[in-house]
Amino acid sequence: MIQLTAKILEKEEVAPDHYRLALDAPLISKDASPGQFVHVKITSQYMPLLRRPFSIHRITPSGIEILFRVVGTGTRLLSEKRQGDELDIIGPLGHGFKVKENTFTAILVAGGVGVAPLFALAERLRQFTEVRILIGSKTKTGILCLEKFEALGINVQVATDDGSLGIKGVATDLLEDFLATSASPRLPIYGCGPMPMLRILTEIAQLYSSPCQISLETNMACGVGACLGCVTKIVAPNSSSNFEYKRVCVDGPVFDAREILWR
Amino acid sequence: MEPDISVSIGKLRLKNPVLCASGCFGYGQEYAELVDLSMLGGIILKGITLKERQGNPMPRIIETPAGMLNSVGLQNMGLSRFLREKLPLLSNIPTAVIANICGETPEEYAAIAKELSDKAGISALEINISCPNVSHGGMSFGQDMMLTFEVVNLVRKQTSLPLIVKLSPNVTDIASIAKAAVDGGADALSLINTLLGMAMDIKTKKPYLANITGGLSGPAVKPVALRMVWEVCKAVSVPVIGQGGIMSWEDSLEFLLVGATAVCIGTANFVNPKAGMEIAQGIKDYMKQHKIIDLRKIRMM
Ligand SMILES: Cc1cc2nc3c(=O)[nH]c(=O)nc-3n(C[C@H](O)[C@H](O)[C@H](O)COP(=O)(O)OP(=O)(O)OC[C@H]3O[C@@H](n4cnc5c(N)ncnc54)[C@H](O)[C@@H]3O)c2cc1C
Ligand SMILES: Cc1cc2nc3c(=O)[nH]c(=O)nc-3n(C[C@H](O)[C@H](O)[C@H](O)COP(=O)(O)O)c2cc1C
Ligand code: FES
């Protein structure tokens, strides 16, 4: 973990309201693994005051990339940065995806901008296993990185709510179809996306006894485990309430899906 | 000549007047990779309660204009696990470590104080009678003169460590509470804890925080904090640790000018983990530039 000033090497509008930034940060990328995140100070003014967390989208020798959707003030300001501008970032933070080298096919499931960490993961996994990614979004403009995954030789399937690309439906429909027809049992699943999607993903994974890891998002302040602001409910059979609060920033953001208490 | 920026809080000598605030710096270790802890005047630990506390439901934090609301609710592992798991690590921290304690009854405060009083690695106690996010104890003690006196007095009898009492801004007359704490035996006062606040999500028509209300901190609270520190400094003669919205050495100077002996950095750590270090250096540079040798000399005329 290090705090540094990173120059924006590349900026690309990958889709309406979606941007990719490549940051000059070799000191972060050398220790980074897929599923970890960086905590970005967007302005020196007080609006927004706090840093904003972004998953590491790509890990390269020269640094890292992030991929984000504009949802509010912070991401709007970030989208207005230019190539050559500098950002104060802290990273790599948190626990990423655990990858086992002896797996068969790995299945990645992304909702919207949830593809962000899954691209770094795909680049890692494809070195030793077959990778498939199932991407869902409201409409076709929200389906990100399609060509990039295909260029890696990864099988991509798409679902959109309005049917404008791929099947009409959601990413978890694709997952159910795939698992129902697949001959190999217990394929590992990796997911990132909105909470309702992750919940359904977890149920499907349990049904097929697939190990499943998911990346969670909560509001964060410190990003390093000090403030206890970012917690999520984790099943704890020994606790009187059957759960305990764990910090998404250091105990996650990637969790074993079975650990999450969804109530 | 190098200016001397060390200060005394009762018997406690700090190498500089910049502390990191309770709940905003964990147990020090969390920030050790990013911050040179030896450059801080001290660290105040996350609040410790007698029994483990799970804390409040999520979401617990939401950003508001120039600030943030939190309703963490004192999530902590409880005294006995603290003694086993965290205390052994504290002796390695190269600056003063102050334990922040909170109870549901005056007796609980006293029990925690007694346990912590002879432990290597802890140089002072801060009693939190100002947490706005718990339903029993906490702020309710700090809103009543008699209860403030009672808690402080009971703790005083259990410890010879320097005793700092942390006051709540959610009161009508902070000077009277401050005096009650000093009468009870406080060696120093620290203020302000967070201001009780709220934020609504107009999309869902619900409060952003699961706990509905939370404590406001960050630059937004600074003018209120400064006014209250000024009021308390006029009313008592013990050292005062000023806090609330400090982001820079310039902000810190404002608190020192109205009479604070030291300052605490809370929310600023989240924005810039090096804030405490940079503020300590900034104060030193300011004194050098203005040829001030004694920090007490920079008080308001
Ligand atoms: C570990 C982690 C990794 C993340 N990785 C990515 C990433 O790779 N790409 C990316 O685009 N985003 C990512 N996010 C989410 C991102 O941090 C938020 O979208 C961002 O903080 C919003 O900041 P803002 O100032 O623009 O919005 P705010 O002003 O804070 O919020 C504005 C509006 O956006 C909504 N909003 C806030 N946070 C989120 C959220 N997390 N998801 C959806 N809506 C939200 C709020 O409800 C509000 O209505 C990640 C979050 C976490 C915790
Ligand atoms: C997330 C968070 C947790 C806090 N936890 C505690 C605590 O456990 N005990 C305590 O006395 N104060 C706690 N505080 C209050 C701070 O120590 C500090 O007094 C307050 O935030 C004002 O300073 P600031 O504006 O610089 O943050 C907490 C504040 C925040 C933001
Ligand atoms: S964001 Fe502070 S503990 Fe996770």
C-alpha cells in the first residue's frame, strides 16, 4: 500500500458516461492483484471531500487502469480530467480474488460497470484456464469491454434488459442456462455488479455447488480499515446475532459468497 | 534556533501538538504503511467499551457538503480482546498512545479505566462522554453537568494516568459541562466530538443512514468547533485539545489562537493520511518563519 501522485497516461470515453483512465503508477501495479482497488482523491476542494474507491481494471508494468461510470459529483469531476493531469491515489487496497491454478473453466459474471475488476481477473485466469464472461446491462451501450475480452480469446455472452444486444434478460439468466447444460460440475464463479444481481448469483452458485467469489461495494471513508464505515454483514454462527460486521475495504472487497448475510 | 513545539497535557508530554482523533485512526497500525507515526504528537485509539459492540446497521457513512455523517456506533472488540489482541502492538508505536473509553454506566467507565491504568503502551485516557451514536451512555452523560461530574470523578479515583474528557457539542452551554468535568478531576478537555445530523435520500424518501441520525464531522463543522473551543478556553484553566474540521496547519493555528494547547485531526486522515504529519511540520515552519520560540506565545491577544 502506497500513496502517490499518478499522472493520467490515457483517457478514453468507452461508452456514454463511462471512462477508462490509465495511470502511471508502477509502484502500485507491482503489488496489485485482481479484485483490489485504489482510493482516489479527485479534487483538493471540499466537494467531494472524501476519496472515491475504484477497482483495478488492468494491471500493467507501467501502472494500473480504472474503468468507471459517472454517477455523481466525484465521478463527474473525474471524467473531466485530461491526459497529463495528476491524481493522488492510494493502493493497492483490500483483498482481491483468490485464484486456484487447477480450475477448469472459470465463469465471470458482470453487471454493468462490474466488468471493471473482472477484466484484470480474466487477464490473470486465462494464463492457465478457459475463461467465459457473462455480461449484463440495461441496454447495449452499457455492455463494456466486449471486444477487449474477445481479443483475449475469452468467450463472451451478453444479456440486455431491452434485448438490444445478446439475449433479452439478465446476466444471471445466462449463468443458469450455462450451468444447466454444462457437463462439468462445480465450476468456479466470480461476480461483480449491483447487490440484487450478486444475491441471485449467490443462490445459483449454491444450487450448483459452485465456489463463488463476489466483489462488494459500500460507501467508504478511509479505505484502510480505520473508520469502520464500510462494513457488511458476514455470517458468524458463534455470534449471538448470527452475524458480524466486517470491513469491505480490508476484509474484502472480494468475499466468498457463502459468507454474506443478505438480510 | 529550532522552535520547540512540544506541549504538556497534564503529566503527558507530547512532542508536538498534533494528535490523530479517536475513531479516525484505528489502532495506529492501519496507517503505519502510509504515515511516519513518529512525526505525530500522539494517537487516540478507537473507542473501547467493556463488552464487545457490534455497532450500528449499514449504511453507516454518507458524505455531506464539506463533511460526512457517521453512525458507526462504537463497533469495537471489547476490553478483554483489546488487551489480548491490540495492546501488545501499541508499545511499538513511536509516539504517545491515548486510549478512548466509553461506558453505559459510570461504573463501566471506571472499570475500563482501572484495567488500562497500569498497562505499558498507554500514556493517557480520554473519556468519551460525547458519542452521539449509542443509545445508552455516551453523549447522554456529556449533556448533563451532574452526570459529567459523576463519571469523571469515579474514573479519577481509578487512575493516575492523565485524564482527558471529550465533550459533546450537542449541548446548550458547553462551558458549564467543561467546568463540571474539571471539578470531577479532568486534567484536560478535548472538543468537539461530532454534531448530531441527518441526511435524506429524496429518491427513496428515506434517511441515508440506517441509524437515521449520525455525527457530522469535517470542514463543515469547523466554525462551530472553534467557537466552542474558545468558550471552553475562557471558562477553564486546564489544557484544551481542539478539534472539528481541521484540514491544514492554518486551521490548527485558529484553534491554537483561541487558546487550545493541542489539536486533533479526525476526518482529514481519510482525505489525506499524511495530514497529521504535514500539519505538525506546518506549525513548526510557521513558528520558524515568525521567529516564535514558544507555542503558547501564539495565542490571541
Ligand atoms: C471497492 C469498490 C470498488 C469500486 N469500483 C468501481 C469501479 O471500478 N467503477 C465504478 O464506476 N465504480 C466503482 N465503485 C463505485 C464508485 O466508488 C462510486 O460510484 C463513486 O464513489 C461515486 O462517487 P460520486 O461522487 O460520483 O457519487 P456520489 O455523489 O457519492 O453519489 C451520487 C449518486 O450515485 C449513487 N452512488 C453512489 N455510490 C454508488 C455506487 N457504489 N454504485 C452505484 N451508485 C452509487 C448514489 O446513490 C447517489 O445517488 C467502487 C466502489 C467500491 C466500494
Ligand atoms: C468515523 C468516525 C468515528 C469516530 N469514532 C469516535 C470514537 O470512537 N470515539 C470518540 O471519542 N470520537 C469518535 N469520533 C469523533 C472524532 O474523534 C472527532 O472528534 C470528530 O470527528 C471531529 O473532528 P474532525 O472534524 O476532524 O473529524 C469519530 C469520528 C468519525 C468521523
Ligand atoms: S472505509 Fe474505513 S474501515 Fe473501510
